[in-house]
Amino acid sequence: MINTMAQQARERLDAHVREIIEWHFNPTTGCDFWLDFASKLGWDPRKEIRQFADLRKFPRFEDDWLRGGPVRRWAPRGLAGKPMFVFETGGTTGVPKSRLAMEDFRIDYEMFSETLPDKYFPRGANWLMLGPSGPRRLRLAVEHLCQHRGGVCFCVDLDPRWVIKLIRQGRMDHLEMYKAHVIEQAITLLNAGHDIRCMFTTPKLLESLAEELENRGTSIKASGITGIFAGGTEFTPQYTRFAMEELLGDGVYMTPTYGNTLMGLACSRPVTPEDGYKIAYYAPQPRAVIEVVAFDDYDRVVNYGETGRVRLTTLTKETFVPGFLERDEGEREPPCAQYPWDGVSGVRPSRQLAATTTVGVY
């Protein structure tokens, strides 16, 4: 059954690839960056890219192509006149990477909304956004998720670039003060009578919030939270078990996710004690595809269960990014009934970058 579903998913993906290639490399609808890029290739993507595997014909997507301007070179002509957002990622040192967006962040989170159980994420409930703010997609995306489900979203201020600077300078006392400031904002909102039932946060902030609430003689459950949508590379089976058993307890549901500005949101299959609290993420195909590739050959997908670098392809009318190497590594996971395509588990900072990159700051 799963094999049949996986084959159908591959066919849908190949058809989607043809549609997206036609869009981005058609002079009427494409953006300046890809149209200029195609003029130097010596071959026509609209003729030669017929399936997902053909995307290997493109040169490797360079990280620096997303840094600096003019940012409008990424705006598809077919979407001219639509209001545009610019979302940033990175930028701790130097120029951040940017992504233009119109509706993708809304579409991604409306799709994610359908995976949330209404029992724990009630329709109409108010939300708390306890995560990075500023020029990041996450704040607006979580706010839209809340609004899409009929609620009002309350947000805190959190600047992860400032956190990274404090870590790199070894100013841990200042870091603790800043973390306490962020948690204080969250608790003030939870105690303000807004009937907040749902929350986005990250593993480190979830733990800090739970500890501070305990210090005050209360808990996350007692504060009224029933559903937590969480994201970050700190999720491990050990942490997930600790969070579910010690931080949350019965009656509070947590769903781990893996996402970023380019991919959108990869959902996890249900996390259960029977599976050792293993977390496996699946990208929102066909809009984005995750592959786990060999460290010594980025075009070779590793076998199921083997470790490799996470390779992302984004396929929407707003953004086409083929074969982007993420900062993360993990193990390749087989398709499942809920997500009949490859996934990734054990997501963590890549061993190739861990020594030079400050990650997991919030």
C-alpha cells in the first residue's frame, strides 16, 4: 500500500517539477535571476527538465546567491503587482540571506494547520508566539496560522542575532538576563487574562518557560496551554521524552517540526513511546523536497537509515531553489502512510559546519 502511495507521490512530484520549471524559466512569468541564469547554461531547462531527478543537471545552488541585492531579481514576473515580503535568515556576520514572499508562508502554514488535532489546538483559540521575531518568516507565519484557525496571536520580542553575539563573546551573564527578559514577556502575556491555549516555541525556550513557571508555583498546563507547536534542531528522543513527561504532562500535546525560510515546514510523524520517541520529519511535497545525501557526493542519496547532509529543493511559483545544502545532517527515513515520500530523522548541525557555526541559540 505504501509503495503504491509513494509511486503516486513521485508522479505528482515530477508533474509539479515540470510546472514549476515552465513557470520560472518562461520569460513571461519567471524572475530576472533564473532567466539570466538560463541564458548562460547552454541548454533549455523547459525542454530538458522533465522529472525531479533531472534537477541534478543544474549546478549546485550557492548560498551566497541569496545574500545582497537587488532583491527584486527574485520577483517572478507572473506575480507582478502582488504585495511582497522579504524574510531573512542568517546574517549573524555579514549580509543575511533573503527570500521574497507573497503567499507561500500562508499556504505552508494553512497546510500545516490541517495536521493539528483540534482537541489540543482548539479552533478559535488564542496563541502565544514565543520565538524569534524581526525580519524572520516565523513570526508572520505563526500569526497567520493562529488567524487561519480563528484566534488572536500574542508575540514577544526575541532577537537571535543578539543572542549569538553574546554567546560568541562569552557574556553568559548577559545571555541569562536576556533569556529571563524573553521569558518574563511570555509569562506576563499568559497571566494577562487573554485565554491563550496554544503556543509556538523552541526547545530551549520551552524548558526555560517551564522552569520559571515551576519557580512561581505553577506550570505550563496550569497556565492554560493545551497545544504546543515547537521547532528547532534541539529535538532529540531524549529531550522529547523529557518534555512530554516532565515539562508538559498529561493533557498538553506537543508536535515537533523542522522548518526554515526556504523550506516552509516539515511535519513529524506521530511521536510515540513505542517508537522510542523518534522524530522523523517529512517536507511538504511537492512544494519542497528533502533528500539525505552523502557527505562526499552531494548528488548521491544515502540508503535508508544511513547518515548524510540534508539537501533541500524548494518548488513554488514564488521561489525555485534546486539542491540547497542545509546546515543540518540526519538519517534518511522511508515513506510512511501519512507522508508517502522520504523523510529525515535525528536532525542536528552538520559535522562539516559544527566547528564554525553557532546554532541552536534559542
